[in-house]
Amino acid sequence: MIDPNASAIKIFSDGADIDQIKSLAANAWVRGFTTNPTLMRKAGVIDYEAFAREVLTIVPEAPVSFEVFSDDFDDMDRQARKIAAWGRNVYVKIPVTNTRAESSRELIRRLSDRGVRLNVTAILSLAQVEEVVASLEGTVGAIVSVFAGRIADTGRDPVPLMTEALGIVRSNSALELLWASPREVLNIVQAESIGCDIITVTSELLAKLSGLGRDLEKLSLDTVKMFFDDAQSAGYSL
């Protein structure tokens, strides 16, 4: 079982709902926050900067990652520097490529050399991990986000890949490996067991953490009771 106060892995909440962020800012499990344009759009965010600045008033010290949204590297550079200036706890998310599959390595290197803390995102292959780590050689601190959940969605076991990724990331002590897009509580246990530094978790998954280590026969009984109670509430008869 993972102890939120002693765990080696850091849980970052992934989302863009302001009310949830306010609630989770006081949650002992949560040690950082991440978001992205898709989550922001889903949450109804209209003004990007106003949203980000509000989040930073709620979370003034823990790491918070905001993502650039341009597809042009020069404009990504401009956006990244603007976002980085919003707070000392801000990490700027840079996608590993643009939509034309052009590598972001030069942008990553340039921003890293300027002292911008980066969270390089949307990584799915070991070749991408190697390229990103090489580009972050002089970083003051950065996160390498590998989308293990999306790897699992292709039918591949993400654990061997994440284990290899960790070995690559460990070549630079200023880097942290993040297990992104988990699908179930088991992924948190898996990520911690291999030594991953961070895992992003949605509010829905966070709500399931209380079930870690539960007695299975007790859980079986609770499940039977749930089925019975729901059938009674529905008024079913035969």
C-alpha cells in the first residue's frame, strides 16, 4: 500500500476544474498539478492566462504544469517564456513533436539553456525518451512525461518500456520520469514499484485510492450488497 506521507512516488492531479483543484490542493496525496489544452477545453476554460493565474493563486508552491498550444516552434518559444514567468513553481509543457512530426529537440534545448523548467509531454517511445534526455543535458530541472496509459491502450505492457525509460532518465539527476495517463489504481502501484518519480492521476482515480490494500473478501461482500441494494431500489420483481 502507498502511504501518501512516505511514498517515493509523487502524485500529481491532472485536470482543469477549478473547484476540484481547490479541493485537491489540501489533499495529502497530491503533490503537484498538471493540465493541458484538451482538459482545459473540456472544463470550459475560455481565457487561458486568467485560468492559469487563478490556479497559481490556489497552488502557489507545488509544481504546476501548463502547456504551450502553438504548432510553430518560434511561437512555442514565445509562449513558453511567457508561461514560465507566471511563477517559480511553473513547469512549461512542450510536446515532443509538433503536428507535422517535427522534433521539438532544438526548442527543448534552447528553453532548457535559458533556465525554463520543462515538462516534455506526449512521449510514447524509447527513441523519443533518448532524444528528449539528450536535449535536456543542461537543464535546471525537468520532467519527462511518458504516456504509459496510451501505450497500454495499444495492447502493450507499459511496465518494461517505463523501466527502460527510467534507466535512460536516470543518466541526469535533474530529470524526473512521469507516468502519464494511468487507467487504474494498479498503475500507481506499478509506477512506484519500478521507481518512477511522478504519476498523474485524475480526480476520478484519486477517489479510488482509499481502496488500496482492501481485503478482497470484504470487497466481494460489499459488491454483493451493492447489487442487492440497487435491485431493491429499482423495484425489480420476477
